[in-house]
Amino acid sequence: MKSGEYTKPLECKISAKPAVLASGGKEGFVQSEDYRGEMVFAAHRYVPLIPGNGWGMVVKIDKREVFAQLNKNMIFVLKISIIGIAIVLGCSFLVANRLSRSVRKLKDTTALVKKYGNLSVRAVVNSRDEIGALSIAFNEMIERIDQTQKELQNHRDNLEEMVVKRTSELDSTNKKLEDEIEKKKLAHQILENAEKLAHMGSWNYDIHNDRLECSDEVYNIFGIDKESFSFKYQSYLDFVHPDDREFVDRSINKAMDQSTKYDYDEIFRVVNASGTERILRSKAKVTFDVSGKPVEMCGTLQDVTELTQAENELHKLSQAVEQSPVSIIITDKIGNIEYVNPKFTKITGYIREEVIGKNPRILKSGEKSPDEYKELWKAITAGKEWKGNFHNRRKSGELYWENALISSLKNKHGEITHFIGIKEDITEQKTIENKLRISYKMATLGRLASGIFHEVLNPVNIISSHVQLLLMEAEKGSTTEEDLKSIQEEIKRIVDISDGLLRFSRKGTSDSEKTEMNDLLERTISIVEPDMKLNNIGFDRKFDDNLLPIIASKDRLRQVFLNLINNARDAMPEGGAITVSTENIEQGEVPFVRIEIKDTGDGIDKDKINLIFNPFFTTKTEGKGTGLGLSTSYDIIENHGGVMSVDTEVGKGTTFTIDLPVKY
């Protein structure tokens, strides 16, 4: 077989002896036992030498020999492979462990970022392999995220700042808009309120289209609903009072004539929707076009009913002042006379022209001290009222008494502009009071006499009895008898004097007459008030101006009031106040007048309250009372069909209440 010639691969089989096969002319590769019984690999081939004859060639090698080196190599390779696998496994473990540790650290880092959002943490880079590259990429990603978040935060902060700023600007703008709206609303409301307060509305008349537009107050004045009524000229005239309608129509047409140059300003009557008559004042201006034709008329309409009534009332008041039964004088703020009414001239004797511009001191009599005038001026310049009496001099030189009330007049700013004095001629009242004061003193003397009578009569009677006994024993014609008779005469004189004083103390008519209780109380108080002031005791009057008159004995009631007032004085040795009040009441549908006299004194003990109306019982110290005053007063009230009661509290004062029936 030549070199390079293609040959079919030998098949190695366990077969018969290769030599036999070669001799048989066969060629091949076999595995068989040789003569030694060893397994061999043999190649056999037949080699012809001459035709029909040749050699059988066999080449063999022991199988064991063939595989000995292979087995050796295989063992070596196996050892090398095991060592390599061990090395690979070791390296793989180390690499895997290193890789897993880096991965775990990276995982923990991502967990921190995920759980807490902490972008400040970073993955540790220990190698430059894929894990290291991944860690670096992760760190870069976190950096970018952190940076992006910061940028977003900055943008958000800026955006929030812009939003806050813009919101503030919007709020400010809205506030300004709201303020403007509120101002307009307020202005509109003020206008409406002003119209309501002034009862004045506005209107605009479109002459060409006969359309009359009015503010709400115009509708209010006419008492109609704005939504259901539309004004036109004729409907407006229909509200005008029939007696004034022609006059109003004529005045409006006159104003529409440009040649008249007439400014419409009229007062007239209307009858509103409810049928009530009102007085209105309307003022208007007319607008003309270039040709002189009226195109528009606008104006105001004011309800002046109350104002007109007030003017009428003012006129009445003026007349009342002029015709007043009391003297009225008005001065400027420095005291110069600007006005006096006719009563002033009648009382003083001065005519108006004689006193205008002069000071009221022209009436001074000189009896009132300069200090009193200073106190008066101080009070009225401070805006207070001054009340008191003047003993002035008329033009004729005659003296007269005046009860005066002087106060200030102020403008709308509260500034004093004038002073007004209202004076009543009380000369006659003073005369009566002097008589009453004398009567009061006599009554006091009578009470003293009554006390003396009851206190002295008993010992005088005892003395008289003893004198009579001594006279019976005395010798007739002796000096002793004469002396005893003289004593007896003096005793009789004492009894007569005491009896006369007692009768005097009970003097007074019991005739009943119509009695104005407020007037009687005032006159009674005026008697004792000067003396009370010396004891630092003042009076507080609370009289019902509508008090009903009663039928009573003025003298008897005056005695009751004086008793109660004197008792109140004695209960306030350190001074205090006595309140005298009156009112109308009803008891079982029967009208009564109630009088209360209340002091701020010591009060009365409860264990004595039931005894105070008993004769000869007194709460005063010895020598200060006879104990007859309250019992006498109680009897007088009872005789008038009235009731007298007392309410007291120790340390706070006592109140005596008198209820008298109203009899006509």
C-alpha cells in the first residue's frame, strides 16, 4: 500500500488467528489471543509472491502493552484533572464568596436607600470586576438621584416660594378687589342708609321715552313694590294729592321750559299706597339738547313730613316759650343776654330792649355772696345744671324771689354756645313757706307743751293734793294758810298754762279738701330743709308726676309728715339722706296714693318694731321724745281711711309707708 493512498480503516475484532486469516488471503486488523493466551492487536495481510502462491504477513502487539502507556497517561490525566477541579472549585469558592459579599453589601446599601430614602450612603467598591463596576454604577446612580432630588427640592422650594409669593400677590389683589367691592358696597349701603335716614330718594326722568327710574327709597316713600310697579309721569302724578296735583304738574312743565330758567324746588302732599298722606319736597334739574328741547330731568324726592311737623312743633315751642308762665332768659357763653320772653319783662319790669346785650347781674339785690355766683358759673360752664333761688330786685327796686334752673346749650359738637335760665316767681310761695315755718315752730312748741303737760301734770297733781291736805290742817287766817293758797293758785296757773299749750298743740282745722300730695310734701320739706342742711341731711325727692289728688286734711297730714321727717333726722345724728317718694297704687281695684319716707339712719330693733305706734313709747333717749308723735300720726292716717306701716333694718335705715285712699 502506497503512501497517501486511501485505505479503508481496519476493523479490530476479536477473531481467529490472524495468521490463518492472512494465509487465507484476507487483510485486516483483529484482536485475538496469541499462542501465549495474551490478547493482542494484530494486522494481517496476504502477500502474493507468484501467481497462486504467497505469504501471509502478521504484525502484532500485546494489548496490555498498547494500553499500558495509555493507562498511565489516563491516570496522570485523572490526577491532573482532580487537582484542577479542586483548584477550580477552591478558586470558584473564593471568587463566589468575594462576589457574594460585594453583592450582599450592594444589596444592603440598596435596602437602606429603599427603606429610609437615605441617599447619603454609598456602595463599597473593592474590585474592578463586574460587581465593582455595578457598585460604581450604583453609586453614580445614587449620586444622580441625590443630585436630582436636591435639584427637585430646590425647584420645589422655588416653586413653593413662587406659589407663596404668587398666592400672596393673589391674596393681596383679592383683598384689594374685596376692599374695593366692600367700599362700593359700603358706599352704596351708606347712600341707601343716608336716603333712608333722610327719607330722600333720587329719580331720573327720560322725557322722550316717558320712563321714570327711581331709587329704592322713592318706592319706600310711596309704599310700593319696586318689582311690580313701573313709574311713568302720569303714575307719578297719580300719587300727588288731588289738591296739589295741578300745581306740581305746572311747576314741572315750567322747569322744562328753558326760557323760564326755573329751578324746580317744591313742597307738596302725596297719598301713598296705604292711603297715608305724606309731605314731600322735590328738587330737580332739567337737561336740554342743543335745540333747547328738554331730554332729561333728574332730582331728589324727600319725605319731609316729620320735618314739617317738627317745624310746626318748633313754632309751637317758640310760642310756648313766648307765652310761658315762667321767666325764660338766654345768654351767650359769656353771659350777655340774647333773649328774654314776655314773662321776664312782666316780672322784672324791664322791657326786652333794655336788657338785650346786658348781663343778668342787673337784677342782683346783693344778698347772694360772690362765692355762690362763682359756684353757679363753675357748674354751668362745666355743662352741669344749677338749681337754686335768687332774691332779685325788679326795675322798680322791689325785691322778689325766683326759683331758677340754669343749664348750658350745646351745639352738635358738644360745645357750649349759650346758657338758658328758667325762673319761676316764688315770692308768694316764699310768703306761704314763712307762714308754714312759723306754723312748724308753733307745732314744735306744741309738741314740747304736750310733753311738758304729760310729764309735769302728775307731780303737779301730787303737789296740789298735798297742798289741799295742808290747807285742811292749817289754822284759819294764819300765814301758813295764805302761803298754801298762794301755792294752790300757782298750781292752778301751771295747769291752765299746760292745758292751754296742749290745746295749742292740737290746734288746726280738720276740714278735708282736695289735696295735691306732691305739693303738700314739697311745701313741708321746704320748711325743714334749711335746718336739715345744718345737720348734714339732704332730701331726695321721687315724686310721681301723675299722682292722683286725694281728699284730706292738709294740716293733719302735714303734722304726720313733720313727725316722720323729724324722727328720721333724730335717727341720723351724723347726717344722711331722707328719700321722699310718691306713687299711684291699687288695692283691690281701689286707687290709693302711696307716700314713703325713708332714712339712712340706725334703724329700729325688731323687738321694738311692734311697739312704736303705742302712745308714750319712744326709741329716743330720755328727754328727746314724749312717745306721742307716731301714735298721733297713726291715728291721723287711720282717720283718713289709710294705712301706715314701717320697714326697718338695723344699721341701714327705716322706711315709713303711708297708703291713703283716693277720694273725689
